[in-house]
Amino acid sequence: MGEHLESLCIRVPKVYDWVKREIEVARIFSSEDLSFGAFDPASPFVDMEVILTDEAGNPVDLSDENSIAEVLEVSTARGTGRREREILLPDGETVTLHEVRLSISGFYRIKFTRDEFGCDDTGAPACFLSTVLPWSTTQRFYLCAPEGTYPAVRLDHFEGQGNIQLSSAGLFQGLDLDIMLCISVQVERFVNIEVEGSYCHPRPELLETLGCGPTVHPPQCHDLFPGTHHSHCDDHGGEYEFE
């Protein structure tokens, strides 16, 4: 506390607008689209899971940079930048926003598991793991997005639900898959701003080395041993007298 503050110039992304949207992506698979091999998806006790992955099929978290593979802004007006639109707000006020059309895509895999066997990634007969499959959606947003800004898209939620279709003979016929996404879109631009603050400094290391650490000795009872009266041991037969 009491440290002198200075005016600092820093470069940060300024957020001009921010919206979130729930999106549902539907896909229908036929029996020819998914090659199950020895695994029987029509057998009882089959669970299905949709796994978010990168392009190579490795599972990824929502916070990973590659949870979304690609974001492309689709031009809505040739040579004139983003198209402006007058939008009527719920309170009756009219504002001018920009039409931003985005193509957003990524990858996933479908995993079927029979509960009584458990599953690993080796596959049949306990489970089936599909090849890497793409998902994509094109969405139109109305945002405060002046010239020079860019959309920053993040994935806040990813979940898949499926319904297996069986033939009259009880054989796998198809899969109706719904993928639920929650997309966060921020309109940003890097700006230089002036703030009042102080410069940061590194903290000291807690240990000088990563080895065995310091040697710790157990505490001694200095009042008893060796103590300050050991020179009188001869008078007491080598023992102390206590009251």
C-alpha cells in the first residue's frame, strides 16, 4: 500500500458488443454412414455420447483454443463492408447495428457403449467410436461492429443427444443426432488506453532448488539438556533437582 501510481499506456482488446446464442445442429445418419463392424448398436443397454474433438479426433475442452476449428465471416454486402440495419429495441428506441454473418465449424466423434461391458478406445464388441465428423453452422448476428472490429467466437457449451432408429426386425436403421451449442460472440478491436497503476515485479522463488530442500533438525529441550547447569553435575550425582 502507498506505492506510487503512474499513468500507464496499455494495449488491450476493447469489447464493442457481446451476445450469446443457443444453436441446435441436426444430422441424420443412415446405416451406411456408420460402419459398426462387430458392435451391435441395436442391442440393449447401449449408451451414446458425443465427444468434442479437434481435427485429429483428440478430445478437447471447451476452454481449448481448438474447440472451434474455424470461424469465417461471410460478406453480406459486396465492397461496402458490413450492412447496417435499423433495429427496434423493446423500449421503442431505434438503434443502428451491423449485420455480421459467421460460419462456425468444428469436429466431434460419436461413442456407443454397452453398459455391462464397459469400454475402451479399442472398440468392438464393448463399444464403437466413430471416425471424426464435422459440425458447422452459419448464423446471422446484429451487433455493434464498426469497421476495423473483428468477431471473437467462443464455445461455452457442447452437448449431443441421439435417437436410434430400428427396423421392424430390430436392426439398426439410422441415428437422429441433435448437437446443442452455446456460442459466445464478442466484437473486439485492440486499442491503446491510459490507466493509473504501478509496475509489477516478479515474486521471489519459494525454494532455491528443486532438490531435497533444507535439512530440518528436531527441536531440543535447551532448559533441560545440555542446559546451563551441566557444570554442577558432580554436586548432584549427574542429575538435576526439581522443585
